[in-house]
Amino acid sequence: MLRRKRWLFAILAILPTLAIFAWLRMYPIFETLRLSLHKWDILSKNKPFIGLANFQELLKDRLFHEALLNTTIIAFGVLIITIPTAMVLAALIHYRTRSRVSGFYETAIFLPHVVSLVPAAMAWKWIFDARLGPLNAVLTFFGFEPQAWLFDPTLSIISVIVLCSWQALGYAVLIYLVGFKSLPVSLFEAAKLDGASGPQSFWFLSMPMLKPITLYVSVVTLVSGFNVYAQAFVLASDAQGAPGRQVRVLVLDMLENSFRNYRVGYAASEAVVLLLIVLVLTLIQFSLLRERGRA
Amino acid sequence: MAAVEIRNVAKSFGPTDIIRNVNVEVPDGAFVVLVGPSGCGKSTLLRMIAGLEDIDKGEIVIGGRVINDVEPKHRDIAMVFQNYALYPHMTIAENMGFSLRLAKQSKTEIARRVGDAARILGLTDYLHRFPKQLSGGQRQRVAMGRAIVRQPQVFLFDEPLSNLDAKLRVQMRGELKDMHARFKTTTIYVTHDQIEAMTMADLIVVMRDGVVEQIGSPLDLYDFPANMFVGSFIGSPAMNFLTGTVRQHDGQQVFETGSGFRLPVAAGAGASNGLAATLGIRPEHLTLSSRGEGLGGKIVTIEPTGSETFVVVQLGADKISALLRQRLTASIGDELWLAPQAGTTHLFDSATTKRLVSA
């Protein structure tokens, strides 16, 4: 009897949270899945079921392919830059400056993560600016050719990757720092006596022992990388100043299809593809994490 | 193998002096135990020998070479940590061979040396497991194996048995001693457990507050403690201390306790009459005596263990404990008289706490 009462209480207690969660989180996902199988132009009442037609069209859509490719390059580019840089920076902060100024470095590196995206992107737009930007000024000072960072198709993607990495770095360093602080000191002392140098300890001990942290940070970085939008929108305008065209990304493509072309069902099918990609990548990363747990 | 000399070594953390002018000579091949209560500086001293702490003053010499500024890896030492410090992501074989791998030894050489060490320690079947799949005792052996494969000049042990249960501790104590007998490698072992120190050491260094209180063989320390601290620290159950005065009584020098009991002091004791002194008597050196002889009082605790009986007797304001070989029919509240065996008491100067003479 008591047990049943407790159950009832527990369910009643979590029901409001669960309801809000379902409404805000689950419903939009299911709605997106449903919409992806329908044709809808926002305005009309009719949403005819068209099966997988949206997905079939996606296979032939050149703009979608471009957006998917750009987004994938950006997401993995950010991952490849952020993870090693964050790990090395966290190690330097942790081992080189243990107490006195480490707080300053932590804050300095974390700050980009909390700064509003648009002003930050505007600042980087100035840095990358072909004529007025300090980056080209530095390049010409050292005798290199100035580059059209935000207009060249390849360089503009690199610019977006740099901006995204700069932002992702703060969070990744913070998580790594927590990881470094949790590593037992005696292991490193033992390694010192075993003859390991600083870099060897980092390679043979810190890196493998921080694997769970690396996996977590990778998942977070990759997922946010696939959702890149504002960075590309602000940073990479085309020659006419139309924002976002230069580096077309998936989220931008979806927005255009939804609200400019009034093809919400089609945009929903893009969202489903994005969801599947992120889901598969996350599953792969989690399975790697579990493998380590078994060892 | 090598001798280790610690010469006038000092260390402080900020304003706190951890080690004060310590001098210890560890002979080649000896098993030396640094023992003392928590915070006495014994672990810090060991870490200074290992190179994990800087030496503020003085010098440490290993095998005739001053190693103050020598990197830990070049000191030719191996250390076993209290928590074993095994690398959790490496197998037992990788853990044991890690130092050889860093020293760029060939794979066959590493496998041979790890295999040899594993055979000695009975770890052959566990080489492919991970540390968390082993029991505490097995992990302890792996930590020892990691030290052995390096074939160092000196072994350092930092309270290696304190994480094990009592039974395993006794077993590992024996294994460590066997190991030392086999390799004859100079060993410096830190513990706060005086039983470990007594049973394993060739030489014990008793430390307190960063100072060496006494250095000697286990039985020397037991029989001739230099001061009250060593007397109380070495031996279990702990030594009894009775405060009183040295007096002349019936033409003989005696020690009179605060409660009025008199015990003889041997002639030529070097204690002047009227000296405020403390008499140390080990519980196991007390025997039953007839009424009026020695020390008498009411029993407050009685604990029979079969082979021995532990009793605590109230002597006026003092309490005295005794470990008796025989069984007692007495019970709490009964009167009991005890007398120390001749030549087993220790007289200390109450002011300096230093030992005066064997009374």
C-alpha cells in the first residue's frame, strides 16, 4: 500500500516536468518527423501526405548537397582544431601555471564562449576583412600576399571554422581542466620515477586517461558544429553583401526553404537528415566510450 | 645496490619546518624503516630521496653520488606508493614494463624481465588483466613488480601496506622480507605502524616533528629507548609512564610515584636525589606479586585473550596496564599487585624526557 502511494507521489511529482519536457522537446521532434513526410507551404490548411518524396528530392538538390558538404567540413574542422588545442591549452594551464595566473587564463579562454555570437562574429569579420583587417596587415608585413578571406570559397569556410573553434575552445578547455584536476597526482609521480618526461606523461598517461572527457567534448563540439548557422551568416556574405550565401550551411538552407520558399515539409526532411547524422555520430562516439569502460 | 646518506637535510613548506637537520646513514643492502606518527616528516624525507620534493638544505648521497640536483629518473631508485599508483589504462604487463619501454629497451628484453618479475611475485596469470580487475594484495604485488623490473640501486616504500586488511598485511610483510633477503637491495621503508617497523627492519629511524629521535636496531629501540617518545612509540601495548621523584630510602636509591609506591633504582643510576623523573614500564614486563610488593590497586579493565590477559589497574591517580602470561581469576574491582621484572624499567628525566639509565 505504502509502496503504491510512493509511486503515485513520485509520478505526480515528476509529471509537470515531464509534461513540459514532452511539449517542448519531444513534440517538435515528432512534428518535424511527421512534416517531413508531408507537403506544406505554411499558409494553406492542407498538408497532403507525400511519403518519401521530399527525401527523394533531397538526393538531387545541388544546394542541399553543397550545404551538407560545407556543414560537414565545418563540423569536423572545428572538431579537429578544438580537441587537440583544448587538451594542450588545458594541460599548459594546469601544469605550468598551477595557482597564480591560471584563473586569468581560464577566464580569457572561456570568455568567447559566453560572448554574444553576432558581435563576436562582427569582430572576426573585421579581423578577416580583406582591406582593413589586421590579419592581412600582418600577412603583408611579413611579405605574404593579402587574401580575400571572406570571399574565397575555400578561405571563407576556413574563416568560419576558425571562428567556431575560437568559440568552442573555451568550453572544451574548461571541461579538460576539470579532467586534468581529477587525475591522481601519484600516477604522474610514479611516471616521473619510471623515467617519463613531461610530454611523455601527457602522451602515455593524461591522454588515455582523459578519453571519456575527449569523447564527451567531441560529441558536444560535433553536434554544435553541425548546427552552425549564425557564424556563417554574419561572417560570410557574398560579393553583393547577401549574408550567408558564400558558405551555405544546412540550418541556413532549411530556413530559406521554410520561410523564403515556403516549403516547410521539405525543410523538415532536411532537419531529419541532420538529426540522423548527429544521432549516428553520437552513437558511434558513445559506443567508443563504452568500449573503454569495459577495459 | 648502494648506500644512502642523508646529511644535514632540511625542508620547509612556507614558514613550517617539515624536516630539521636530519642525518641518517643507510648501509648498503640494509632494510631501513622510517617510522613516526602522522606529520613527522617521514614521507617527505622519502620523497626527497626519490626526487619528488626539493632539498632545501643539506645533501642526499646515493652510492657515493650527491643526487640533490639529479632528475628522479637518473637516481636509480624505484618507489612503491601507498595507493600503488598503477596506470589504470594499462595491463599489468604494460604497467610493469613501462619504465623499460621509456628506456627504449627491446620488446623481448621487456617481456623477459616482466616475465621474470611476474614469476617471482606469482602474477604470471594476471599479466593481461587491468589493475581494477585485481585484488588489493595483487595490486600491491604489481606495484612491487614495477619496482623490481627496473633493478634499481634503492627501493623506496611509502606506507605500502596501509591499504590492506590486517591478515593480508601480515602476509605481505613476510613477502617483502623474503624479497629483500633475495635481492639484497637497499630498502627505505616508511610506515606509521611500529609493528611493521619492528618486524621488518634491520635499522629503525624514529622521527617526530621533522627530527630524528633515535636510530637503532629494533631490539635496541625496544630495550634502550633514548627518550619517552621512543619508549611510548615502540612496543605494543604502549609503555606505562609513572611520574615521581628519585629519593634515598633505607640507604638505597628508589623511585617514588606520586601515589607513594616505591620501586628500586639500580646503583650507579646517575640520577640525583630529588630529581623529578618518570618511570617507564612496559606492560609485558609486569608480573603478579604478593601484596605490598611493587604496585597495587583496583582492577578497572580485564581482557583475557586466551594466551594472555590484559589488565589495567588504578594506582591512585595513575593507571597502569599489564600484559600477563597467566590467566586471572580476579574480576573488575578486585585488588591486584604487580611488580616489574628486575632490570626492565626505564628512568627518564621528566624535564628533558631523556632516558637516564636502565633502572
